[in-house]
Amino acid sequence: MTDAAPGGERGAVTGGPGDEQPVGIDELLERVRSGYARTEAREAYDAARRGAALLVDIRYAALREKDGLIPGALVVERNELEWRLDPWGSHRVPEATGHDLRVVVICNEGYASSLAAASLHGLGLRRATDLVGGFQAWRAAGLPVTAPPGPPGPDALGPGPGSGPAQ
């Protein structure tokens, strides 16, 4: 059954499990973030270097091409994240070794990664977290970033007209 608000707007579904009112994104972020400890950039870097955490970059390709990559981070598009990291899933990556895996999800600024980490918690990855401030905080902390690929050089497309031996 659906509540109708004054003016005919539709509200939250009621009468079932999870009888909740709609929330805005700020409140949703606050709720999901209260369920786990978020990670600062230096802590994530140190944990990854010790092999104690898997860094997962969910930024879309255009941002990775613009800003570069975090060396050693697993790149997984956001829309594939749950399928790739579910240890029981048939489409999992080799790094998805078990539910006790510590995953640090990284987006551009630390918002989408919070929702992604909460989704991983729903799959039983209870040690999943996200990076406060995302990739931008990582870079601002002076942590390693692989430069984005530059534009192709003049020889990338092969020799141009008139570049063969003189006749």
C-alpha cells in the first residue's frame, strides 16, 4: 500500500517490513556511514602496502583518464562492484577471497563510495569501508598516483605522408 501525501504526491511504501519514510541523500549518507568506520587516505595507503586491504577504484573511466590511477588499486566500475566482489559470486574477481576481506572503496570525492561500501556490507563484506574524500583526498595527501595517459604522440598512428625514405 502507498501513502499519498497532500497534493497527491506518492510517499513511502507502508505496511511491510522496513516501514520507513523517504530520506534525502544527506541523511542516507549519514545513516550508512554510521554503520562502519571510514578510512583516511594515509591509513588506506599503509594498509594496502601491508597487504591488509584491497583498494577498489570505482571512478568512471573519464575521471581515471583525467586524474590518473592509484597504483595497485583494483579498478571495478560501480555498476559491477557487487558482482565482482561477492566471494560466492560466479563473476567475482580473484581478489574476492572471502567475506573477511578488508575492502576500501574509492570514488572521486567520497560520496558514492559510502553507498557502495554499504552495499558490500549487505553482501556480508563486513570489513568494507570507503576513503574519506575519495581520490581527491588521496592525491591531496601526496600519495602515489600514476599519471593519466597523455595524448598519443606523432608516431602513435604510424608514419605520416612523406615520412618514408626519400626517393
